[in-house]
Amino acid sequence: MLELIEGAHLDLVSGLVYCDPIMPVVNVQEAKTQLSRLLTLVEAGEEVVIARYGKEVARLVRIAPPAVERRPGAWRDSLRIADDFDDELDEEWLEPLEPESGKP
């Protein structure tokens, strides 16, 4: 019987075992004294777990940046579409777009 590491999963297609990236686990006292260093790790994309008496109780994770609030009509009057934007193109414009005959 194959025992998996906690946080791992078995890929039945190839029979390989994958482990999730190991998050640093720190105790409360270390978290208090090393908060700046832990925040630097979090800013770099890592997650840090804080444990009390060996039991995981909290996780430091990076906060997603706030979504930009959309304002309907914000671009109104700043763009102009020509009246003839959907007219057919002249031959001089179409010619360079046409594939050359006889060449692969």
C-alpha cells in the first residue's frame, strides 16, 4: 500500500506522486519577532503558516490587488470612429494583403 504525504496526490495516469509546495511553518513567538521577514516572503508569493503548540492556526497569504472599479461611459467623447470605417477598402490597400500566386 502506498502511503501519501499529507498534501500530496497520486496521478493515476502516470503513477507519480506529487507534493504541494511546502509552506514555511513558524510558531507564534517566531512570527512576532520575524514579522518583517515573513511579510517579505508573502510579498514574494509564498504562504506562511503560523502554529501554536505545534498546531497550525493561521496562514499569511498575499492579498489580491483590488479590482479597478469600472465606470460606465468613462471613455465617452474620447474615441472617434470614422463614418466610413466599415466601407470596402480600395485596391491599393487590398493588394498587399492578398497572397501572392505561385508561391507556397
